[in-house]
Amino acid sequence: MGIVSCPFTCHSNKESQSQSNHLHSDSTSLSSQPSLSSVPSLTSQFHRQQQQQQPQSSTTRYHCLSILKGHSSYVFSLVLSGKFLYSGSSDKEIRTWPRIPSDPQPDGQQSLTNNVVAVGKGAVKSLVVSGDKLYSAHQDHKIRVWRINNDETQQGMYKRLATLPTLSDRVMRLLPPKNHVQVRRHKKCTWVHHVDTISALALSRDRSLLYSVSWDRTLKIWRTSDFRCLESVGNAHDDAINAVALSSDGFVYTGSADKKIKVWRKLPGDKKHLLVATLEKHESAVNALVLSTDGSVLYSGACDRSVIVWEKDSGVVAGGGSDGGAHMVVAGALRGHTKAILCLAVVSDLVCSGSADKTVRIWRRGAEKSYYCLAVLEGHRGPVKCLTASIDGSNSTNSSGASYLVYSGGLDCDIRVWQLLVPL
């Protein structure tokens, strides 16, 4: 049964314990706050009028290709790799599905019961893939690394390669007092440990580093060659961190329930990531972050129902030494959702947003930085919690337009696969 609405509102949880953090942060991300009135809308009235006047043949066409059924609880995370779509749920399972749905039932449904490839010890909040390794972030404060079979048709249970932090990492940090940090009033642990739900993961461009953020308000960096924790940024935010995004030029963006987006960077010669900017425009918890394909635009989604578009300020020097607000500037907001924004994805020049209002919206950037909504995908019976998207390789670009596949996972336990044909 999907969660339709939430009685809680966005507020701080600085004093809360780990268990109550789970309840707070999940319900906070679902709650919907008043729309963000302080940021101008980027959705162009001109494009809306133009779309109404255009013939049907020149507008975006879309439909639900398939409904993937198998999860018995909320779908929290999705990632594409090779021939497969991987999904993680609140019942600790990771499942694999064909990237292109095959032979669905007449009603579009496709049910699989033998596609569980891994089981952790806490809800699967985030998934990333690098080569033959799948990294999963869990509610039990751990990251697990799995060896995947990316080219095999028959998927058995995956071998777990490591659980982070590893035993050797924990032992190495155990004795020196400088490695211990206060996590609660009467409890300390080494800095390599997350002490609350790990909410999101991201890989560096060269795949050598894994970044993790948590409701414990820390940002951690792990080396993928030996799974060692290299750095922990403690108290990176004043509240739970919900999202992380990495740019190709070395900037790290973190979004938090404290309503802020922070920008971090580690320059050559520095020992640690330093805060180079704080982006403040949202008036409620930031739930999702994603960068444009070229990394020049950051999109952030929050409980205020808005997707804010941030664009790099050309006046910022390459070193990123801004005074806190000049790294990126607000271009405007994308509006249309009636409840909190929970997830974002980018493919080509399209931005996809999923919401507690049970819909997915597809946005396209037009002339003079204006945006227009190409499609509203309806069908989920609960909030849309995760998204991923790709160019449709089975139906490549032709004279009529480009084809895309969008995958959405919801709190109704379903995964929906959508096909969009976007005119050129």
C-alpha cells in the first residue's frame, strides 16, 4: 500500500536519535510545503501557447511500456547498467530486470519472482554501478559492494565483496583517540562509520572514489580500489543530508533537510574537501539533486514543490574561491507538481522530476533558458521516490524525433517503464 500523504511538516531534527531520524527524514521528504514564491518561474507561457497551437504530430508522444511487479515494499532506488535495470527496496532486496521490457501481459504488467540478486540488512536507499561492482547504501548505516553479472541472461545471487567500513578500516582507526568522534551524548565511534541511514551515493568521473551522504549529517569519501574511507566531513549540514551530486570539474553538491545546498571542493594539495559555496533559496527540505549532462546546470527538488534551476556564474574563478554565493546563481524554478519533489533525473536535454503527487514530469529546455513541460506521466498509486532515464537504443533518433526510456519507482511498490518520442 503506497503512502499517499503525510501529516508531518519539514522541521529540524538536530536533537533526535537515530531511530527517530528514520521516521522524521522519510516523512519530511514526503511532506509538501507552500510553493516557492521568491523564485521566478522558468516555464514559458509562450511555449505553452505554442504547444496548444501545434498539430498532434509535432508534440511529444508517450506511453507506459510496462509495469514491473515483484517488490513487496517501497521502491527506493533505481540504476541502469549494461542490459539491466537494478532496483532497491525497503524490504532490503535488490532486484534485476531487463533494461528493455519483454513480453508484458496485455495490461502491461510484467511480474518476476526469481530476480532477487542481493539482500542486505536494511532498506536499500541508493544504488550505483561501476564496472562489475554494484554499491548499495542501506538504512543500517552500511554500504555493501556486490560483484555483478552484467552480461549474463541468468542472474543468480550476487557475491558480496565487502561491507563498508571494512573490518581492516575499523581496526586501523580503533586505537588512536584522534580517530574517535562524538556521535551522541554518551557514545563515540571512529570517523569511518556512518551512524544513521545512508541516503545517497555518487561515483567520481574516473570511478576511483565513492561519495556517501547520510542522515547523520556527514559526507564521506571512499577509495574504490581497496574500499578504504579516505575522508569524512563531519557536521556538513545542520540536518539530515538527502542528496549528493558530482560535477566533472571536481565540485561536490550536497542537499539537506536544513534547506541548504552546499558546494565542496578539494583542490590539488589540499588534504580535505572545503566548503566553497552555500546555495540558499529553497524554503523547505532539499530531497534531490542532479546535474545537466555538461555539468553547467544544477537542478534541485524540495518539499516546496519546485525544481530550482541553478546556473554557473561565469565570474567565478576556476579555483572555486567564491564568497559563498557566487558559485551558482538561480535562473528560476520549474513549477507544476502539487506536492513535494522527491527525485530527479537527466537524460540528454530533458529533466525528469518525480513527486509525492504520484506523477513524473518531463521538462525540456527551450530558447533563452526557458523550460516547458513535455509530458506528465500518470499511473503510480503512490509517491514517486526514484527515477532513472536513458536514450532508447532500440528506437534511435530518426527524422521524426528522439526516443527515450524513463524508469520510475514508487511507494506503491511498482516500477513503471515509460517511452517518450520527443520531436526534434
